Amino acid sequence: MSVELRPGESQDSLLKRFRKAVAEARILPIVRQKRWFTSKSEIRRIKAQKSIRKSQRTPREK
């Protein structure tokens, strides 16, 4: 991710544009996930736990 300094732009507004670009690109969640190695079996287990919690949280309509 890169942002070029515009003529007459302050460092604060440049930093603000950079943070906004990073947020829009959704880079931080990916970086946080890749900070540690997670095995495929662990990913499947976490996904199953999320599914169970989600099904318990939302009441099903008939």
C-alpha cells in the first residue's frame, strides 16, 4: 500500500489518507491472521465453533 504526497499536503492528511486506504483494502485483518501459523485442522475447528455459536445466537424462524 502506498500513498503519494500531494503538493501542499500536510503529513497529517497524508497519514489519514494512508490509514483510510489500508482500512478500505482490509489489509489489517489479513495481516493479523497471518502473524501466526494456523494448521488446516485448527482452521476447520475454529470455523465449526463459529458456526455453532452463530446458530445458537440467531433464533431460527419457522
